[in-house]
Amino acid sequence: MADVIEVGAARGDAPPPAGGRLRRRGATERGHRATPYLFLAPYLVLFGVFGLTPILFGVWISLHQWDLQLPNRPFIGLGNYRDLFSSDSAIYGDWWSSVRATAIFTVLSVPLLVVVPLGLALLLNRSFPGRTFFRAAFFAPYVLGVAVIGLLWRFLLDANLGLVNRLLGAVGLPSDTPWVTDVPWAWVSLVGVTVWWTCGFNAVIYLAGLQDIPAELYEAARVDGANGWDRFRHVTLPGLRPVLLFVLTTTILASANVFGQAFLITQGAPGEQTRTVVWRIVDEGLRDYDAGRAAAMSVLFALMLAVVSIVNFRLFRYRED
């Protein structure tokens, strides 16, 4: 090292100052720390403009008497929220009736949309002729829009002219079932159509999770004498735990936000027993022009779903620990 310095001194080259190296290193480290934020910047900008800003504006609207037909929109604080919990208000009964309808649909549909796609995924994960065709066939309904699904099944389930009742009558079963006009048949229709329509998406998610489970684990379980149920319980389910959390959470949120199926298939019948929360919010804001109450409903509903999601994550994290 001394020889190098002496040669450099003989040529007249001054050694680089130590401070310069430190400054360059510090600038490089700061650049590395800023890199993730540069990649996140486009998303953060879009989220701020199209996500956070509407949320904050919605909360602001919920604190006002925001009638879309009137120029004056006075600040009333938590008045709109009090109306949702006060039995004397005009919207109390309709609001909690819609919450009840949404809860019924969610409780009935979520278990089926978690279990049925898992069974399909287990079957479609096996090797058999035509496997690709069946995978596409089960996923195909999901690509259709809710308007197509709703109108299609509205005609198929019609009590007088629907094909479903005609087929039931042809095999000797009752042919006058009120699928869309009476309970519990209206709930059977909504849940059945939703499961048929969306189970293919969850099945594809499960398939991706099953293919990530190492085959060596199944081979080791077979060597240890584990039967099919034991392999499913001790290998498949633990391997699918993150996927199950994702499927369960997204399915709860999607089922709780149901609107199109009820609007098009049952049209809220009988009475308003199948009129959901999102439908109630739309009516309050766009039909009755009371954006303040609609915003308060939206905020309260979002808080309910946030609590459910947090509980869901807590339960799965506890099991994992």
C-alpha cells in the first residue's frame, strides 16, 4: 500500500480525499432508500386522488344535511349517524332491514363460496382427460357481467314462464315454486345464482395455491401411512392457509356489497326483504337526493366491514401462531 502511495505521489497524483468517498457513499445510500418510494409514487398519487380524497369527501358530506336539490347544505355534525340508530327517525327501519338482508345473504353465501370452490379445485387439480375444458367451463360464468347474469336468471326462475319450473314439472316435482317472489326461495335463488356465477374465480385461486404446495410433502405423508383425509388435513389445509385467508376476506366483502343480483333477480321482493345495504344507499342518495344520509350509511357500512375483516385476520393469525 505504501508503494502505491509513493508511486502516485511520484506521478503527482493526489490521493482522493476520504470525505469525498463518504459523501458519495452517503448519496448512494440515500438513493437506494428513495428507490422504493419512487416506484410507489404513481400508485400513491392515484390512491390519493381516486381513493383517499373521495373517502374524506364522503365523510365530510356525511356531516352535513346534503340535499342535492337544495343550494344550502348546513353542517349537522353526527345528526345523520344518529338517525341511523334512532328508532324515531324515518330511515331507521329501512336501514336496519337492509343490514339484515345483507347479513342473511352473506351468512348463506360465504360458506358455500369458500367450500364449494375448494372441492372443485381439489378435483380439477387431478390429472384426467378434459381437465382444461372443465377448468374453463367452471370459470366461464365469472366473465359475464352482473346485468347478463341477473336478466338471464330472472327469466329462468320466473314462476310462470321460467325454464326451471318447467323442468321441475317435467320430472314430477312442484312446478309453481316462487323462486323470485317469496322467501325462503328468493334467498335460495340469490345464493344459488351467486355461487354458480362466482365460484369459478375462487376455484382458480385455490388451484394456484394447491400447485404451490410441494409434492414432497404428500409423498412423505403417504410414506408415513397417512390416508387421503389426513393428507388434506395436515398438508393441504396448512399449505392453503394464506389462500384461505384471501378467499374468505374477499368473499365476505364481495357478498356484503351485493347489489346487482338482488336488483335484477328478486327486485327486492317479497316486499323489501331482499333489498340490501348498497341498494338502500343508492336509493337514499340518487332517488331521494339525500347525499348526507347516503354518505353516513356508506361510512357506517365500511366500518362494519372493516371490523369483520380485522376479526378475520386476527383469527387466522392466531391459528398460524
